[in-house]
Amino acid sequence: MCIPQIEEAGAPISAVAGLCFRWCFAVLCLLLPVPSAPGAPDALETRLTAAIAGIKAIDNHAHPFILTGSGESDPDWDQLSSEVPDFPAPSRLRPGNREIIGAWRALFGYAHDDMEPGHLAELKAARLRIMREQGDRYPEWVLSQIGTETTLANRVTLGRGLNGPRFR
């Protein structure tokens, strides 16, 4: 029998459960591997971490803008009916959400921990510089930076900068 016998007849259920738990815990501790050095990843963990990092995401619902020049607009970016009432943006997309600073840092090298107007001007200049450098490949560059392989664009038509196969 895999459950140890209790010597006392009529032992309460809680005693049986407690003894079973201790017995199972002891067996489990004997079966678990012990790392060679605390905090040092083993070869399997290192390979697994690398494999996971290599997995690219698929964004299955996005509303990306096309690249536009001065005076151009993008009327096809979203086709919500004008009859839909306004609703508040999700908290992570609202102005002032400090979580976005990490994204700015990763994408554009933002060096500040605040949203001061002068710092935001630096951010805008860095973003525009990268956009100029990347040209029509800027949207694909963003996907590469965030680890996204493919974006399913919820638009009427794809346009400038939203090239297949990464934008569909």
C-alpha cells in the first residue's frame, strides 16, 4: 500500500492526512534534482530559456496606422460605426500611465523616468529620427523590437508600411 499505516487505531482523519502529506513531501524532496550552485542556471534551463526567447508572437487583432506624409490621413485605420458611443481607453493606454516609459526606453532609448515636456520632446525627436532611418520599414522594425512575427491588421485595406507577410 502506498499510504503508510498508522499504528494507533481510531486516529482522527486529520492525523492520517497530515502523515500522508509528510510522507509524500519527503518522497518528493528525494526525487527533485538539487542545483549545483544556488541561482546558477543549469544547461537545460539555459536551453529552455533560449528556446522560449526565440518564439515570436502573433498579434491577432491590431489597428495599425499606415505611414502618412505631411497632409495625408489614414481614413481606413478603424471602421467603428459613428453610432458607437465614446468609451474610456483601457487604463494602460491612458495618458499618464507610467508603464509606457519602459516601452519608450526599449524602443527609442528614452533616458528618463518621468513625462516632463522637455523629455517628451526628446522622445518625439528620437522617434522621428528612427522613423526617418527606417522609412517604409518602420512598422516592421517596431514588430521586430517587440518580438512579434505577424500582425493581423483589423483594417479595410493595408497600405504604405504595412507589408506582407508580417502584416495581414
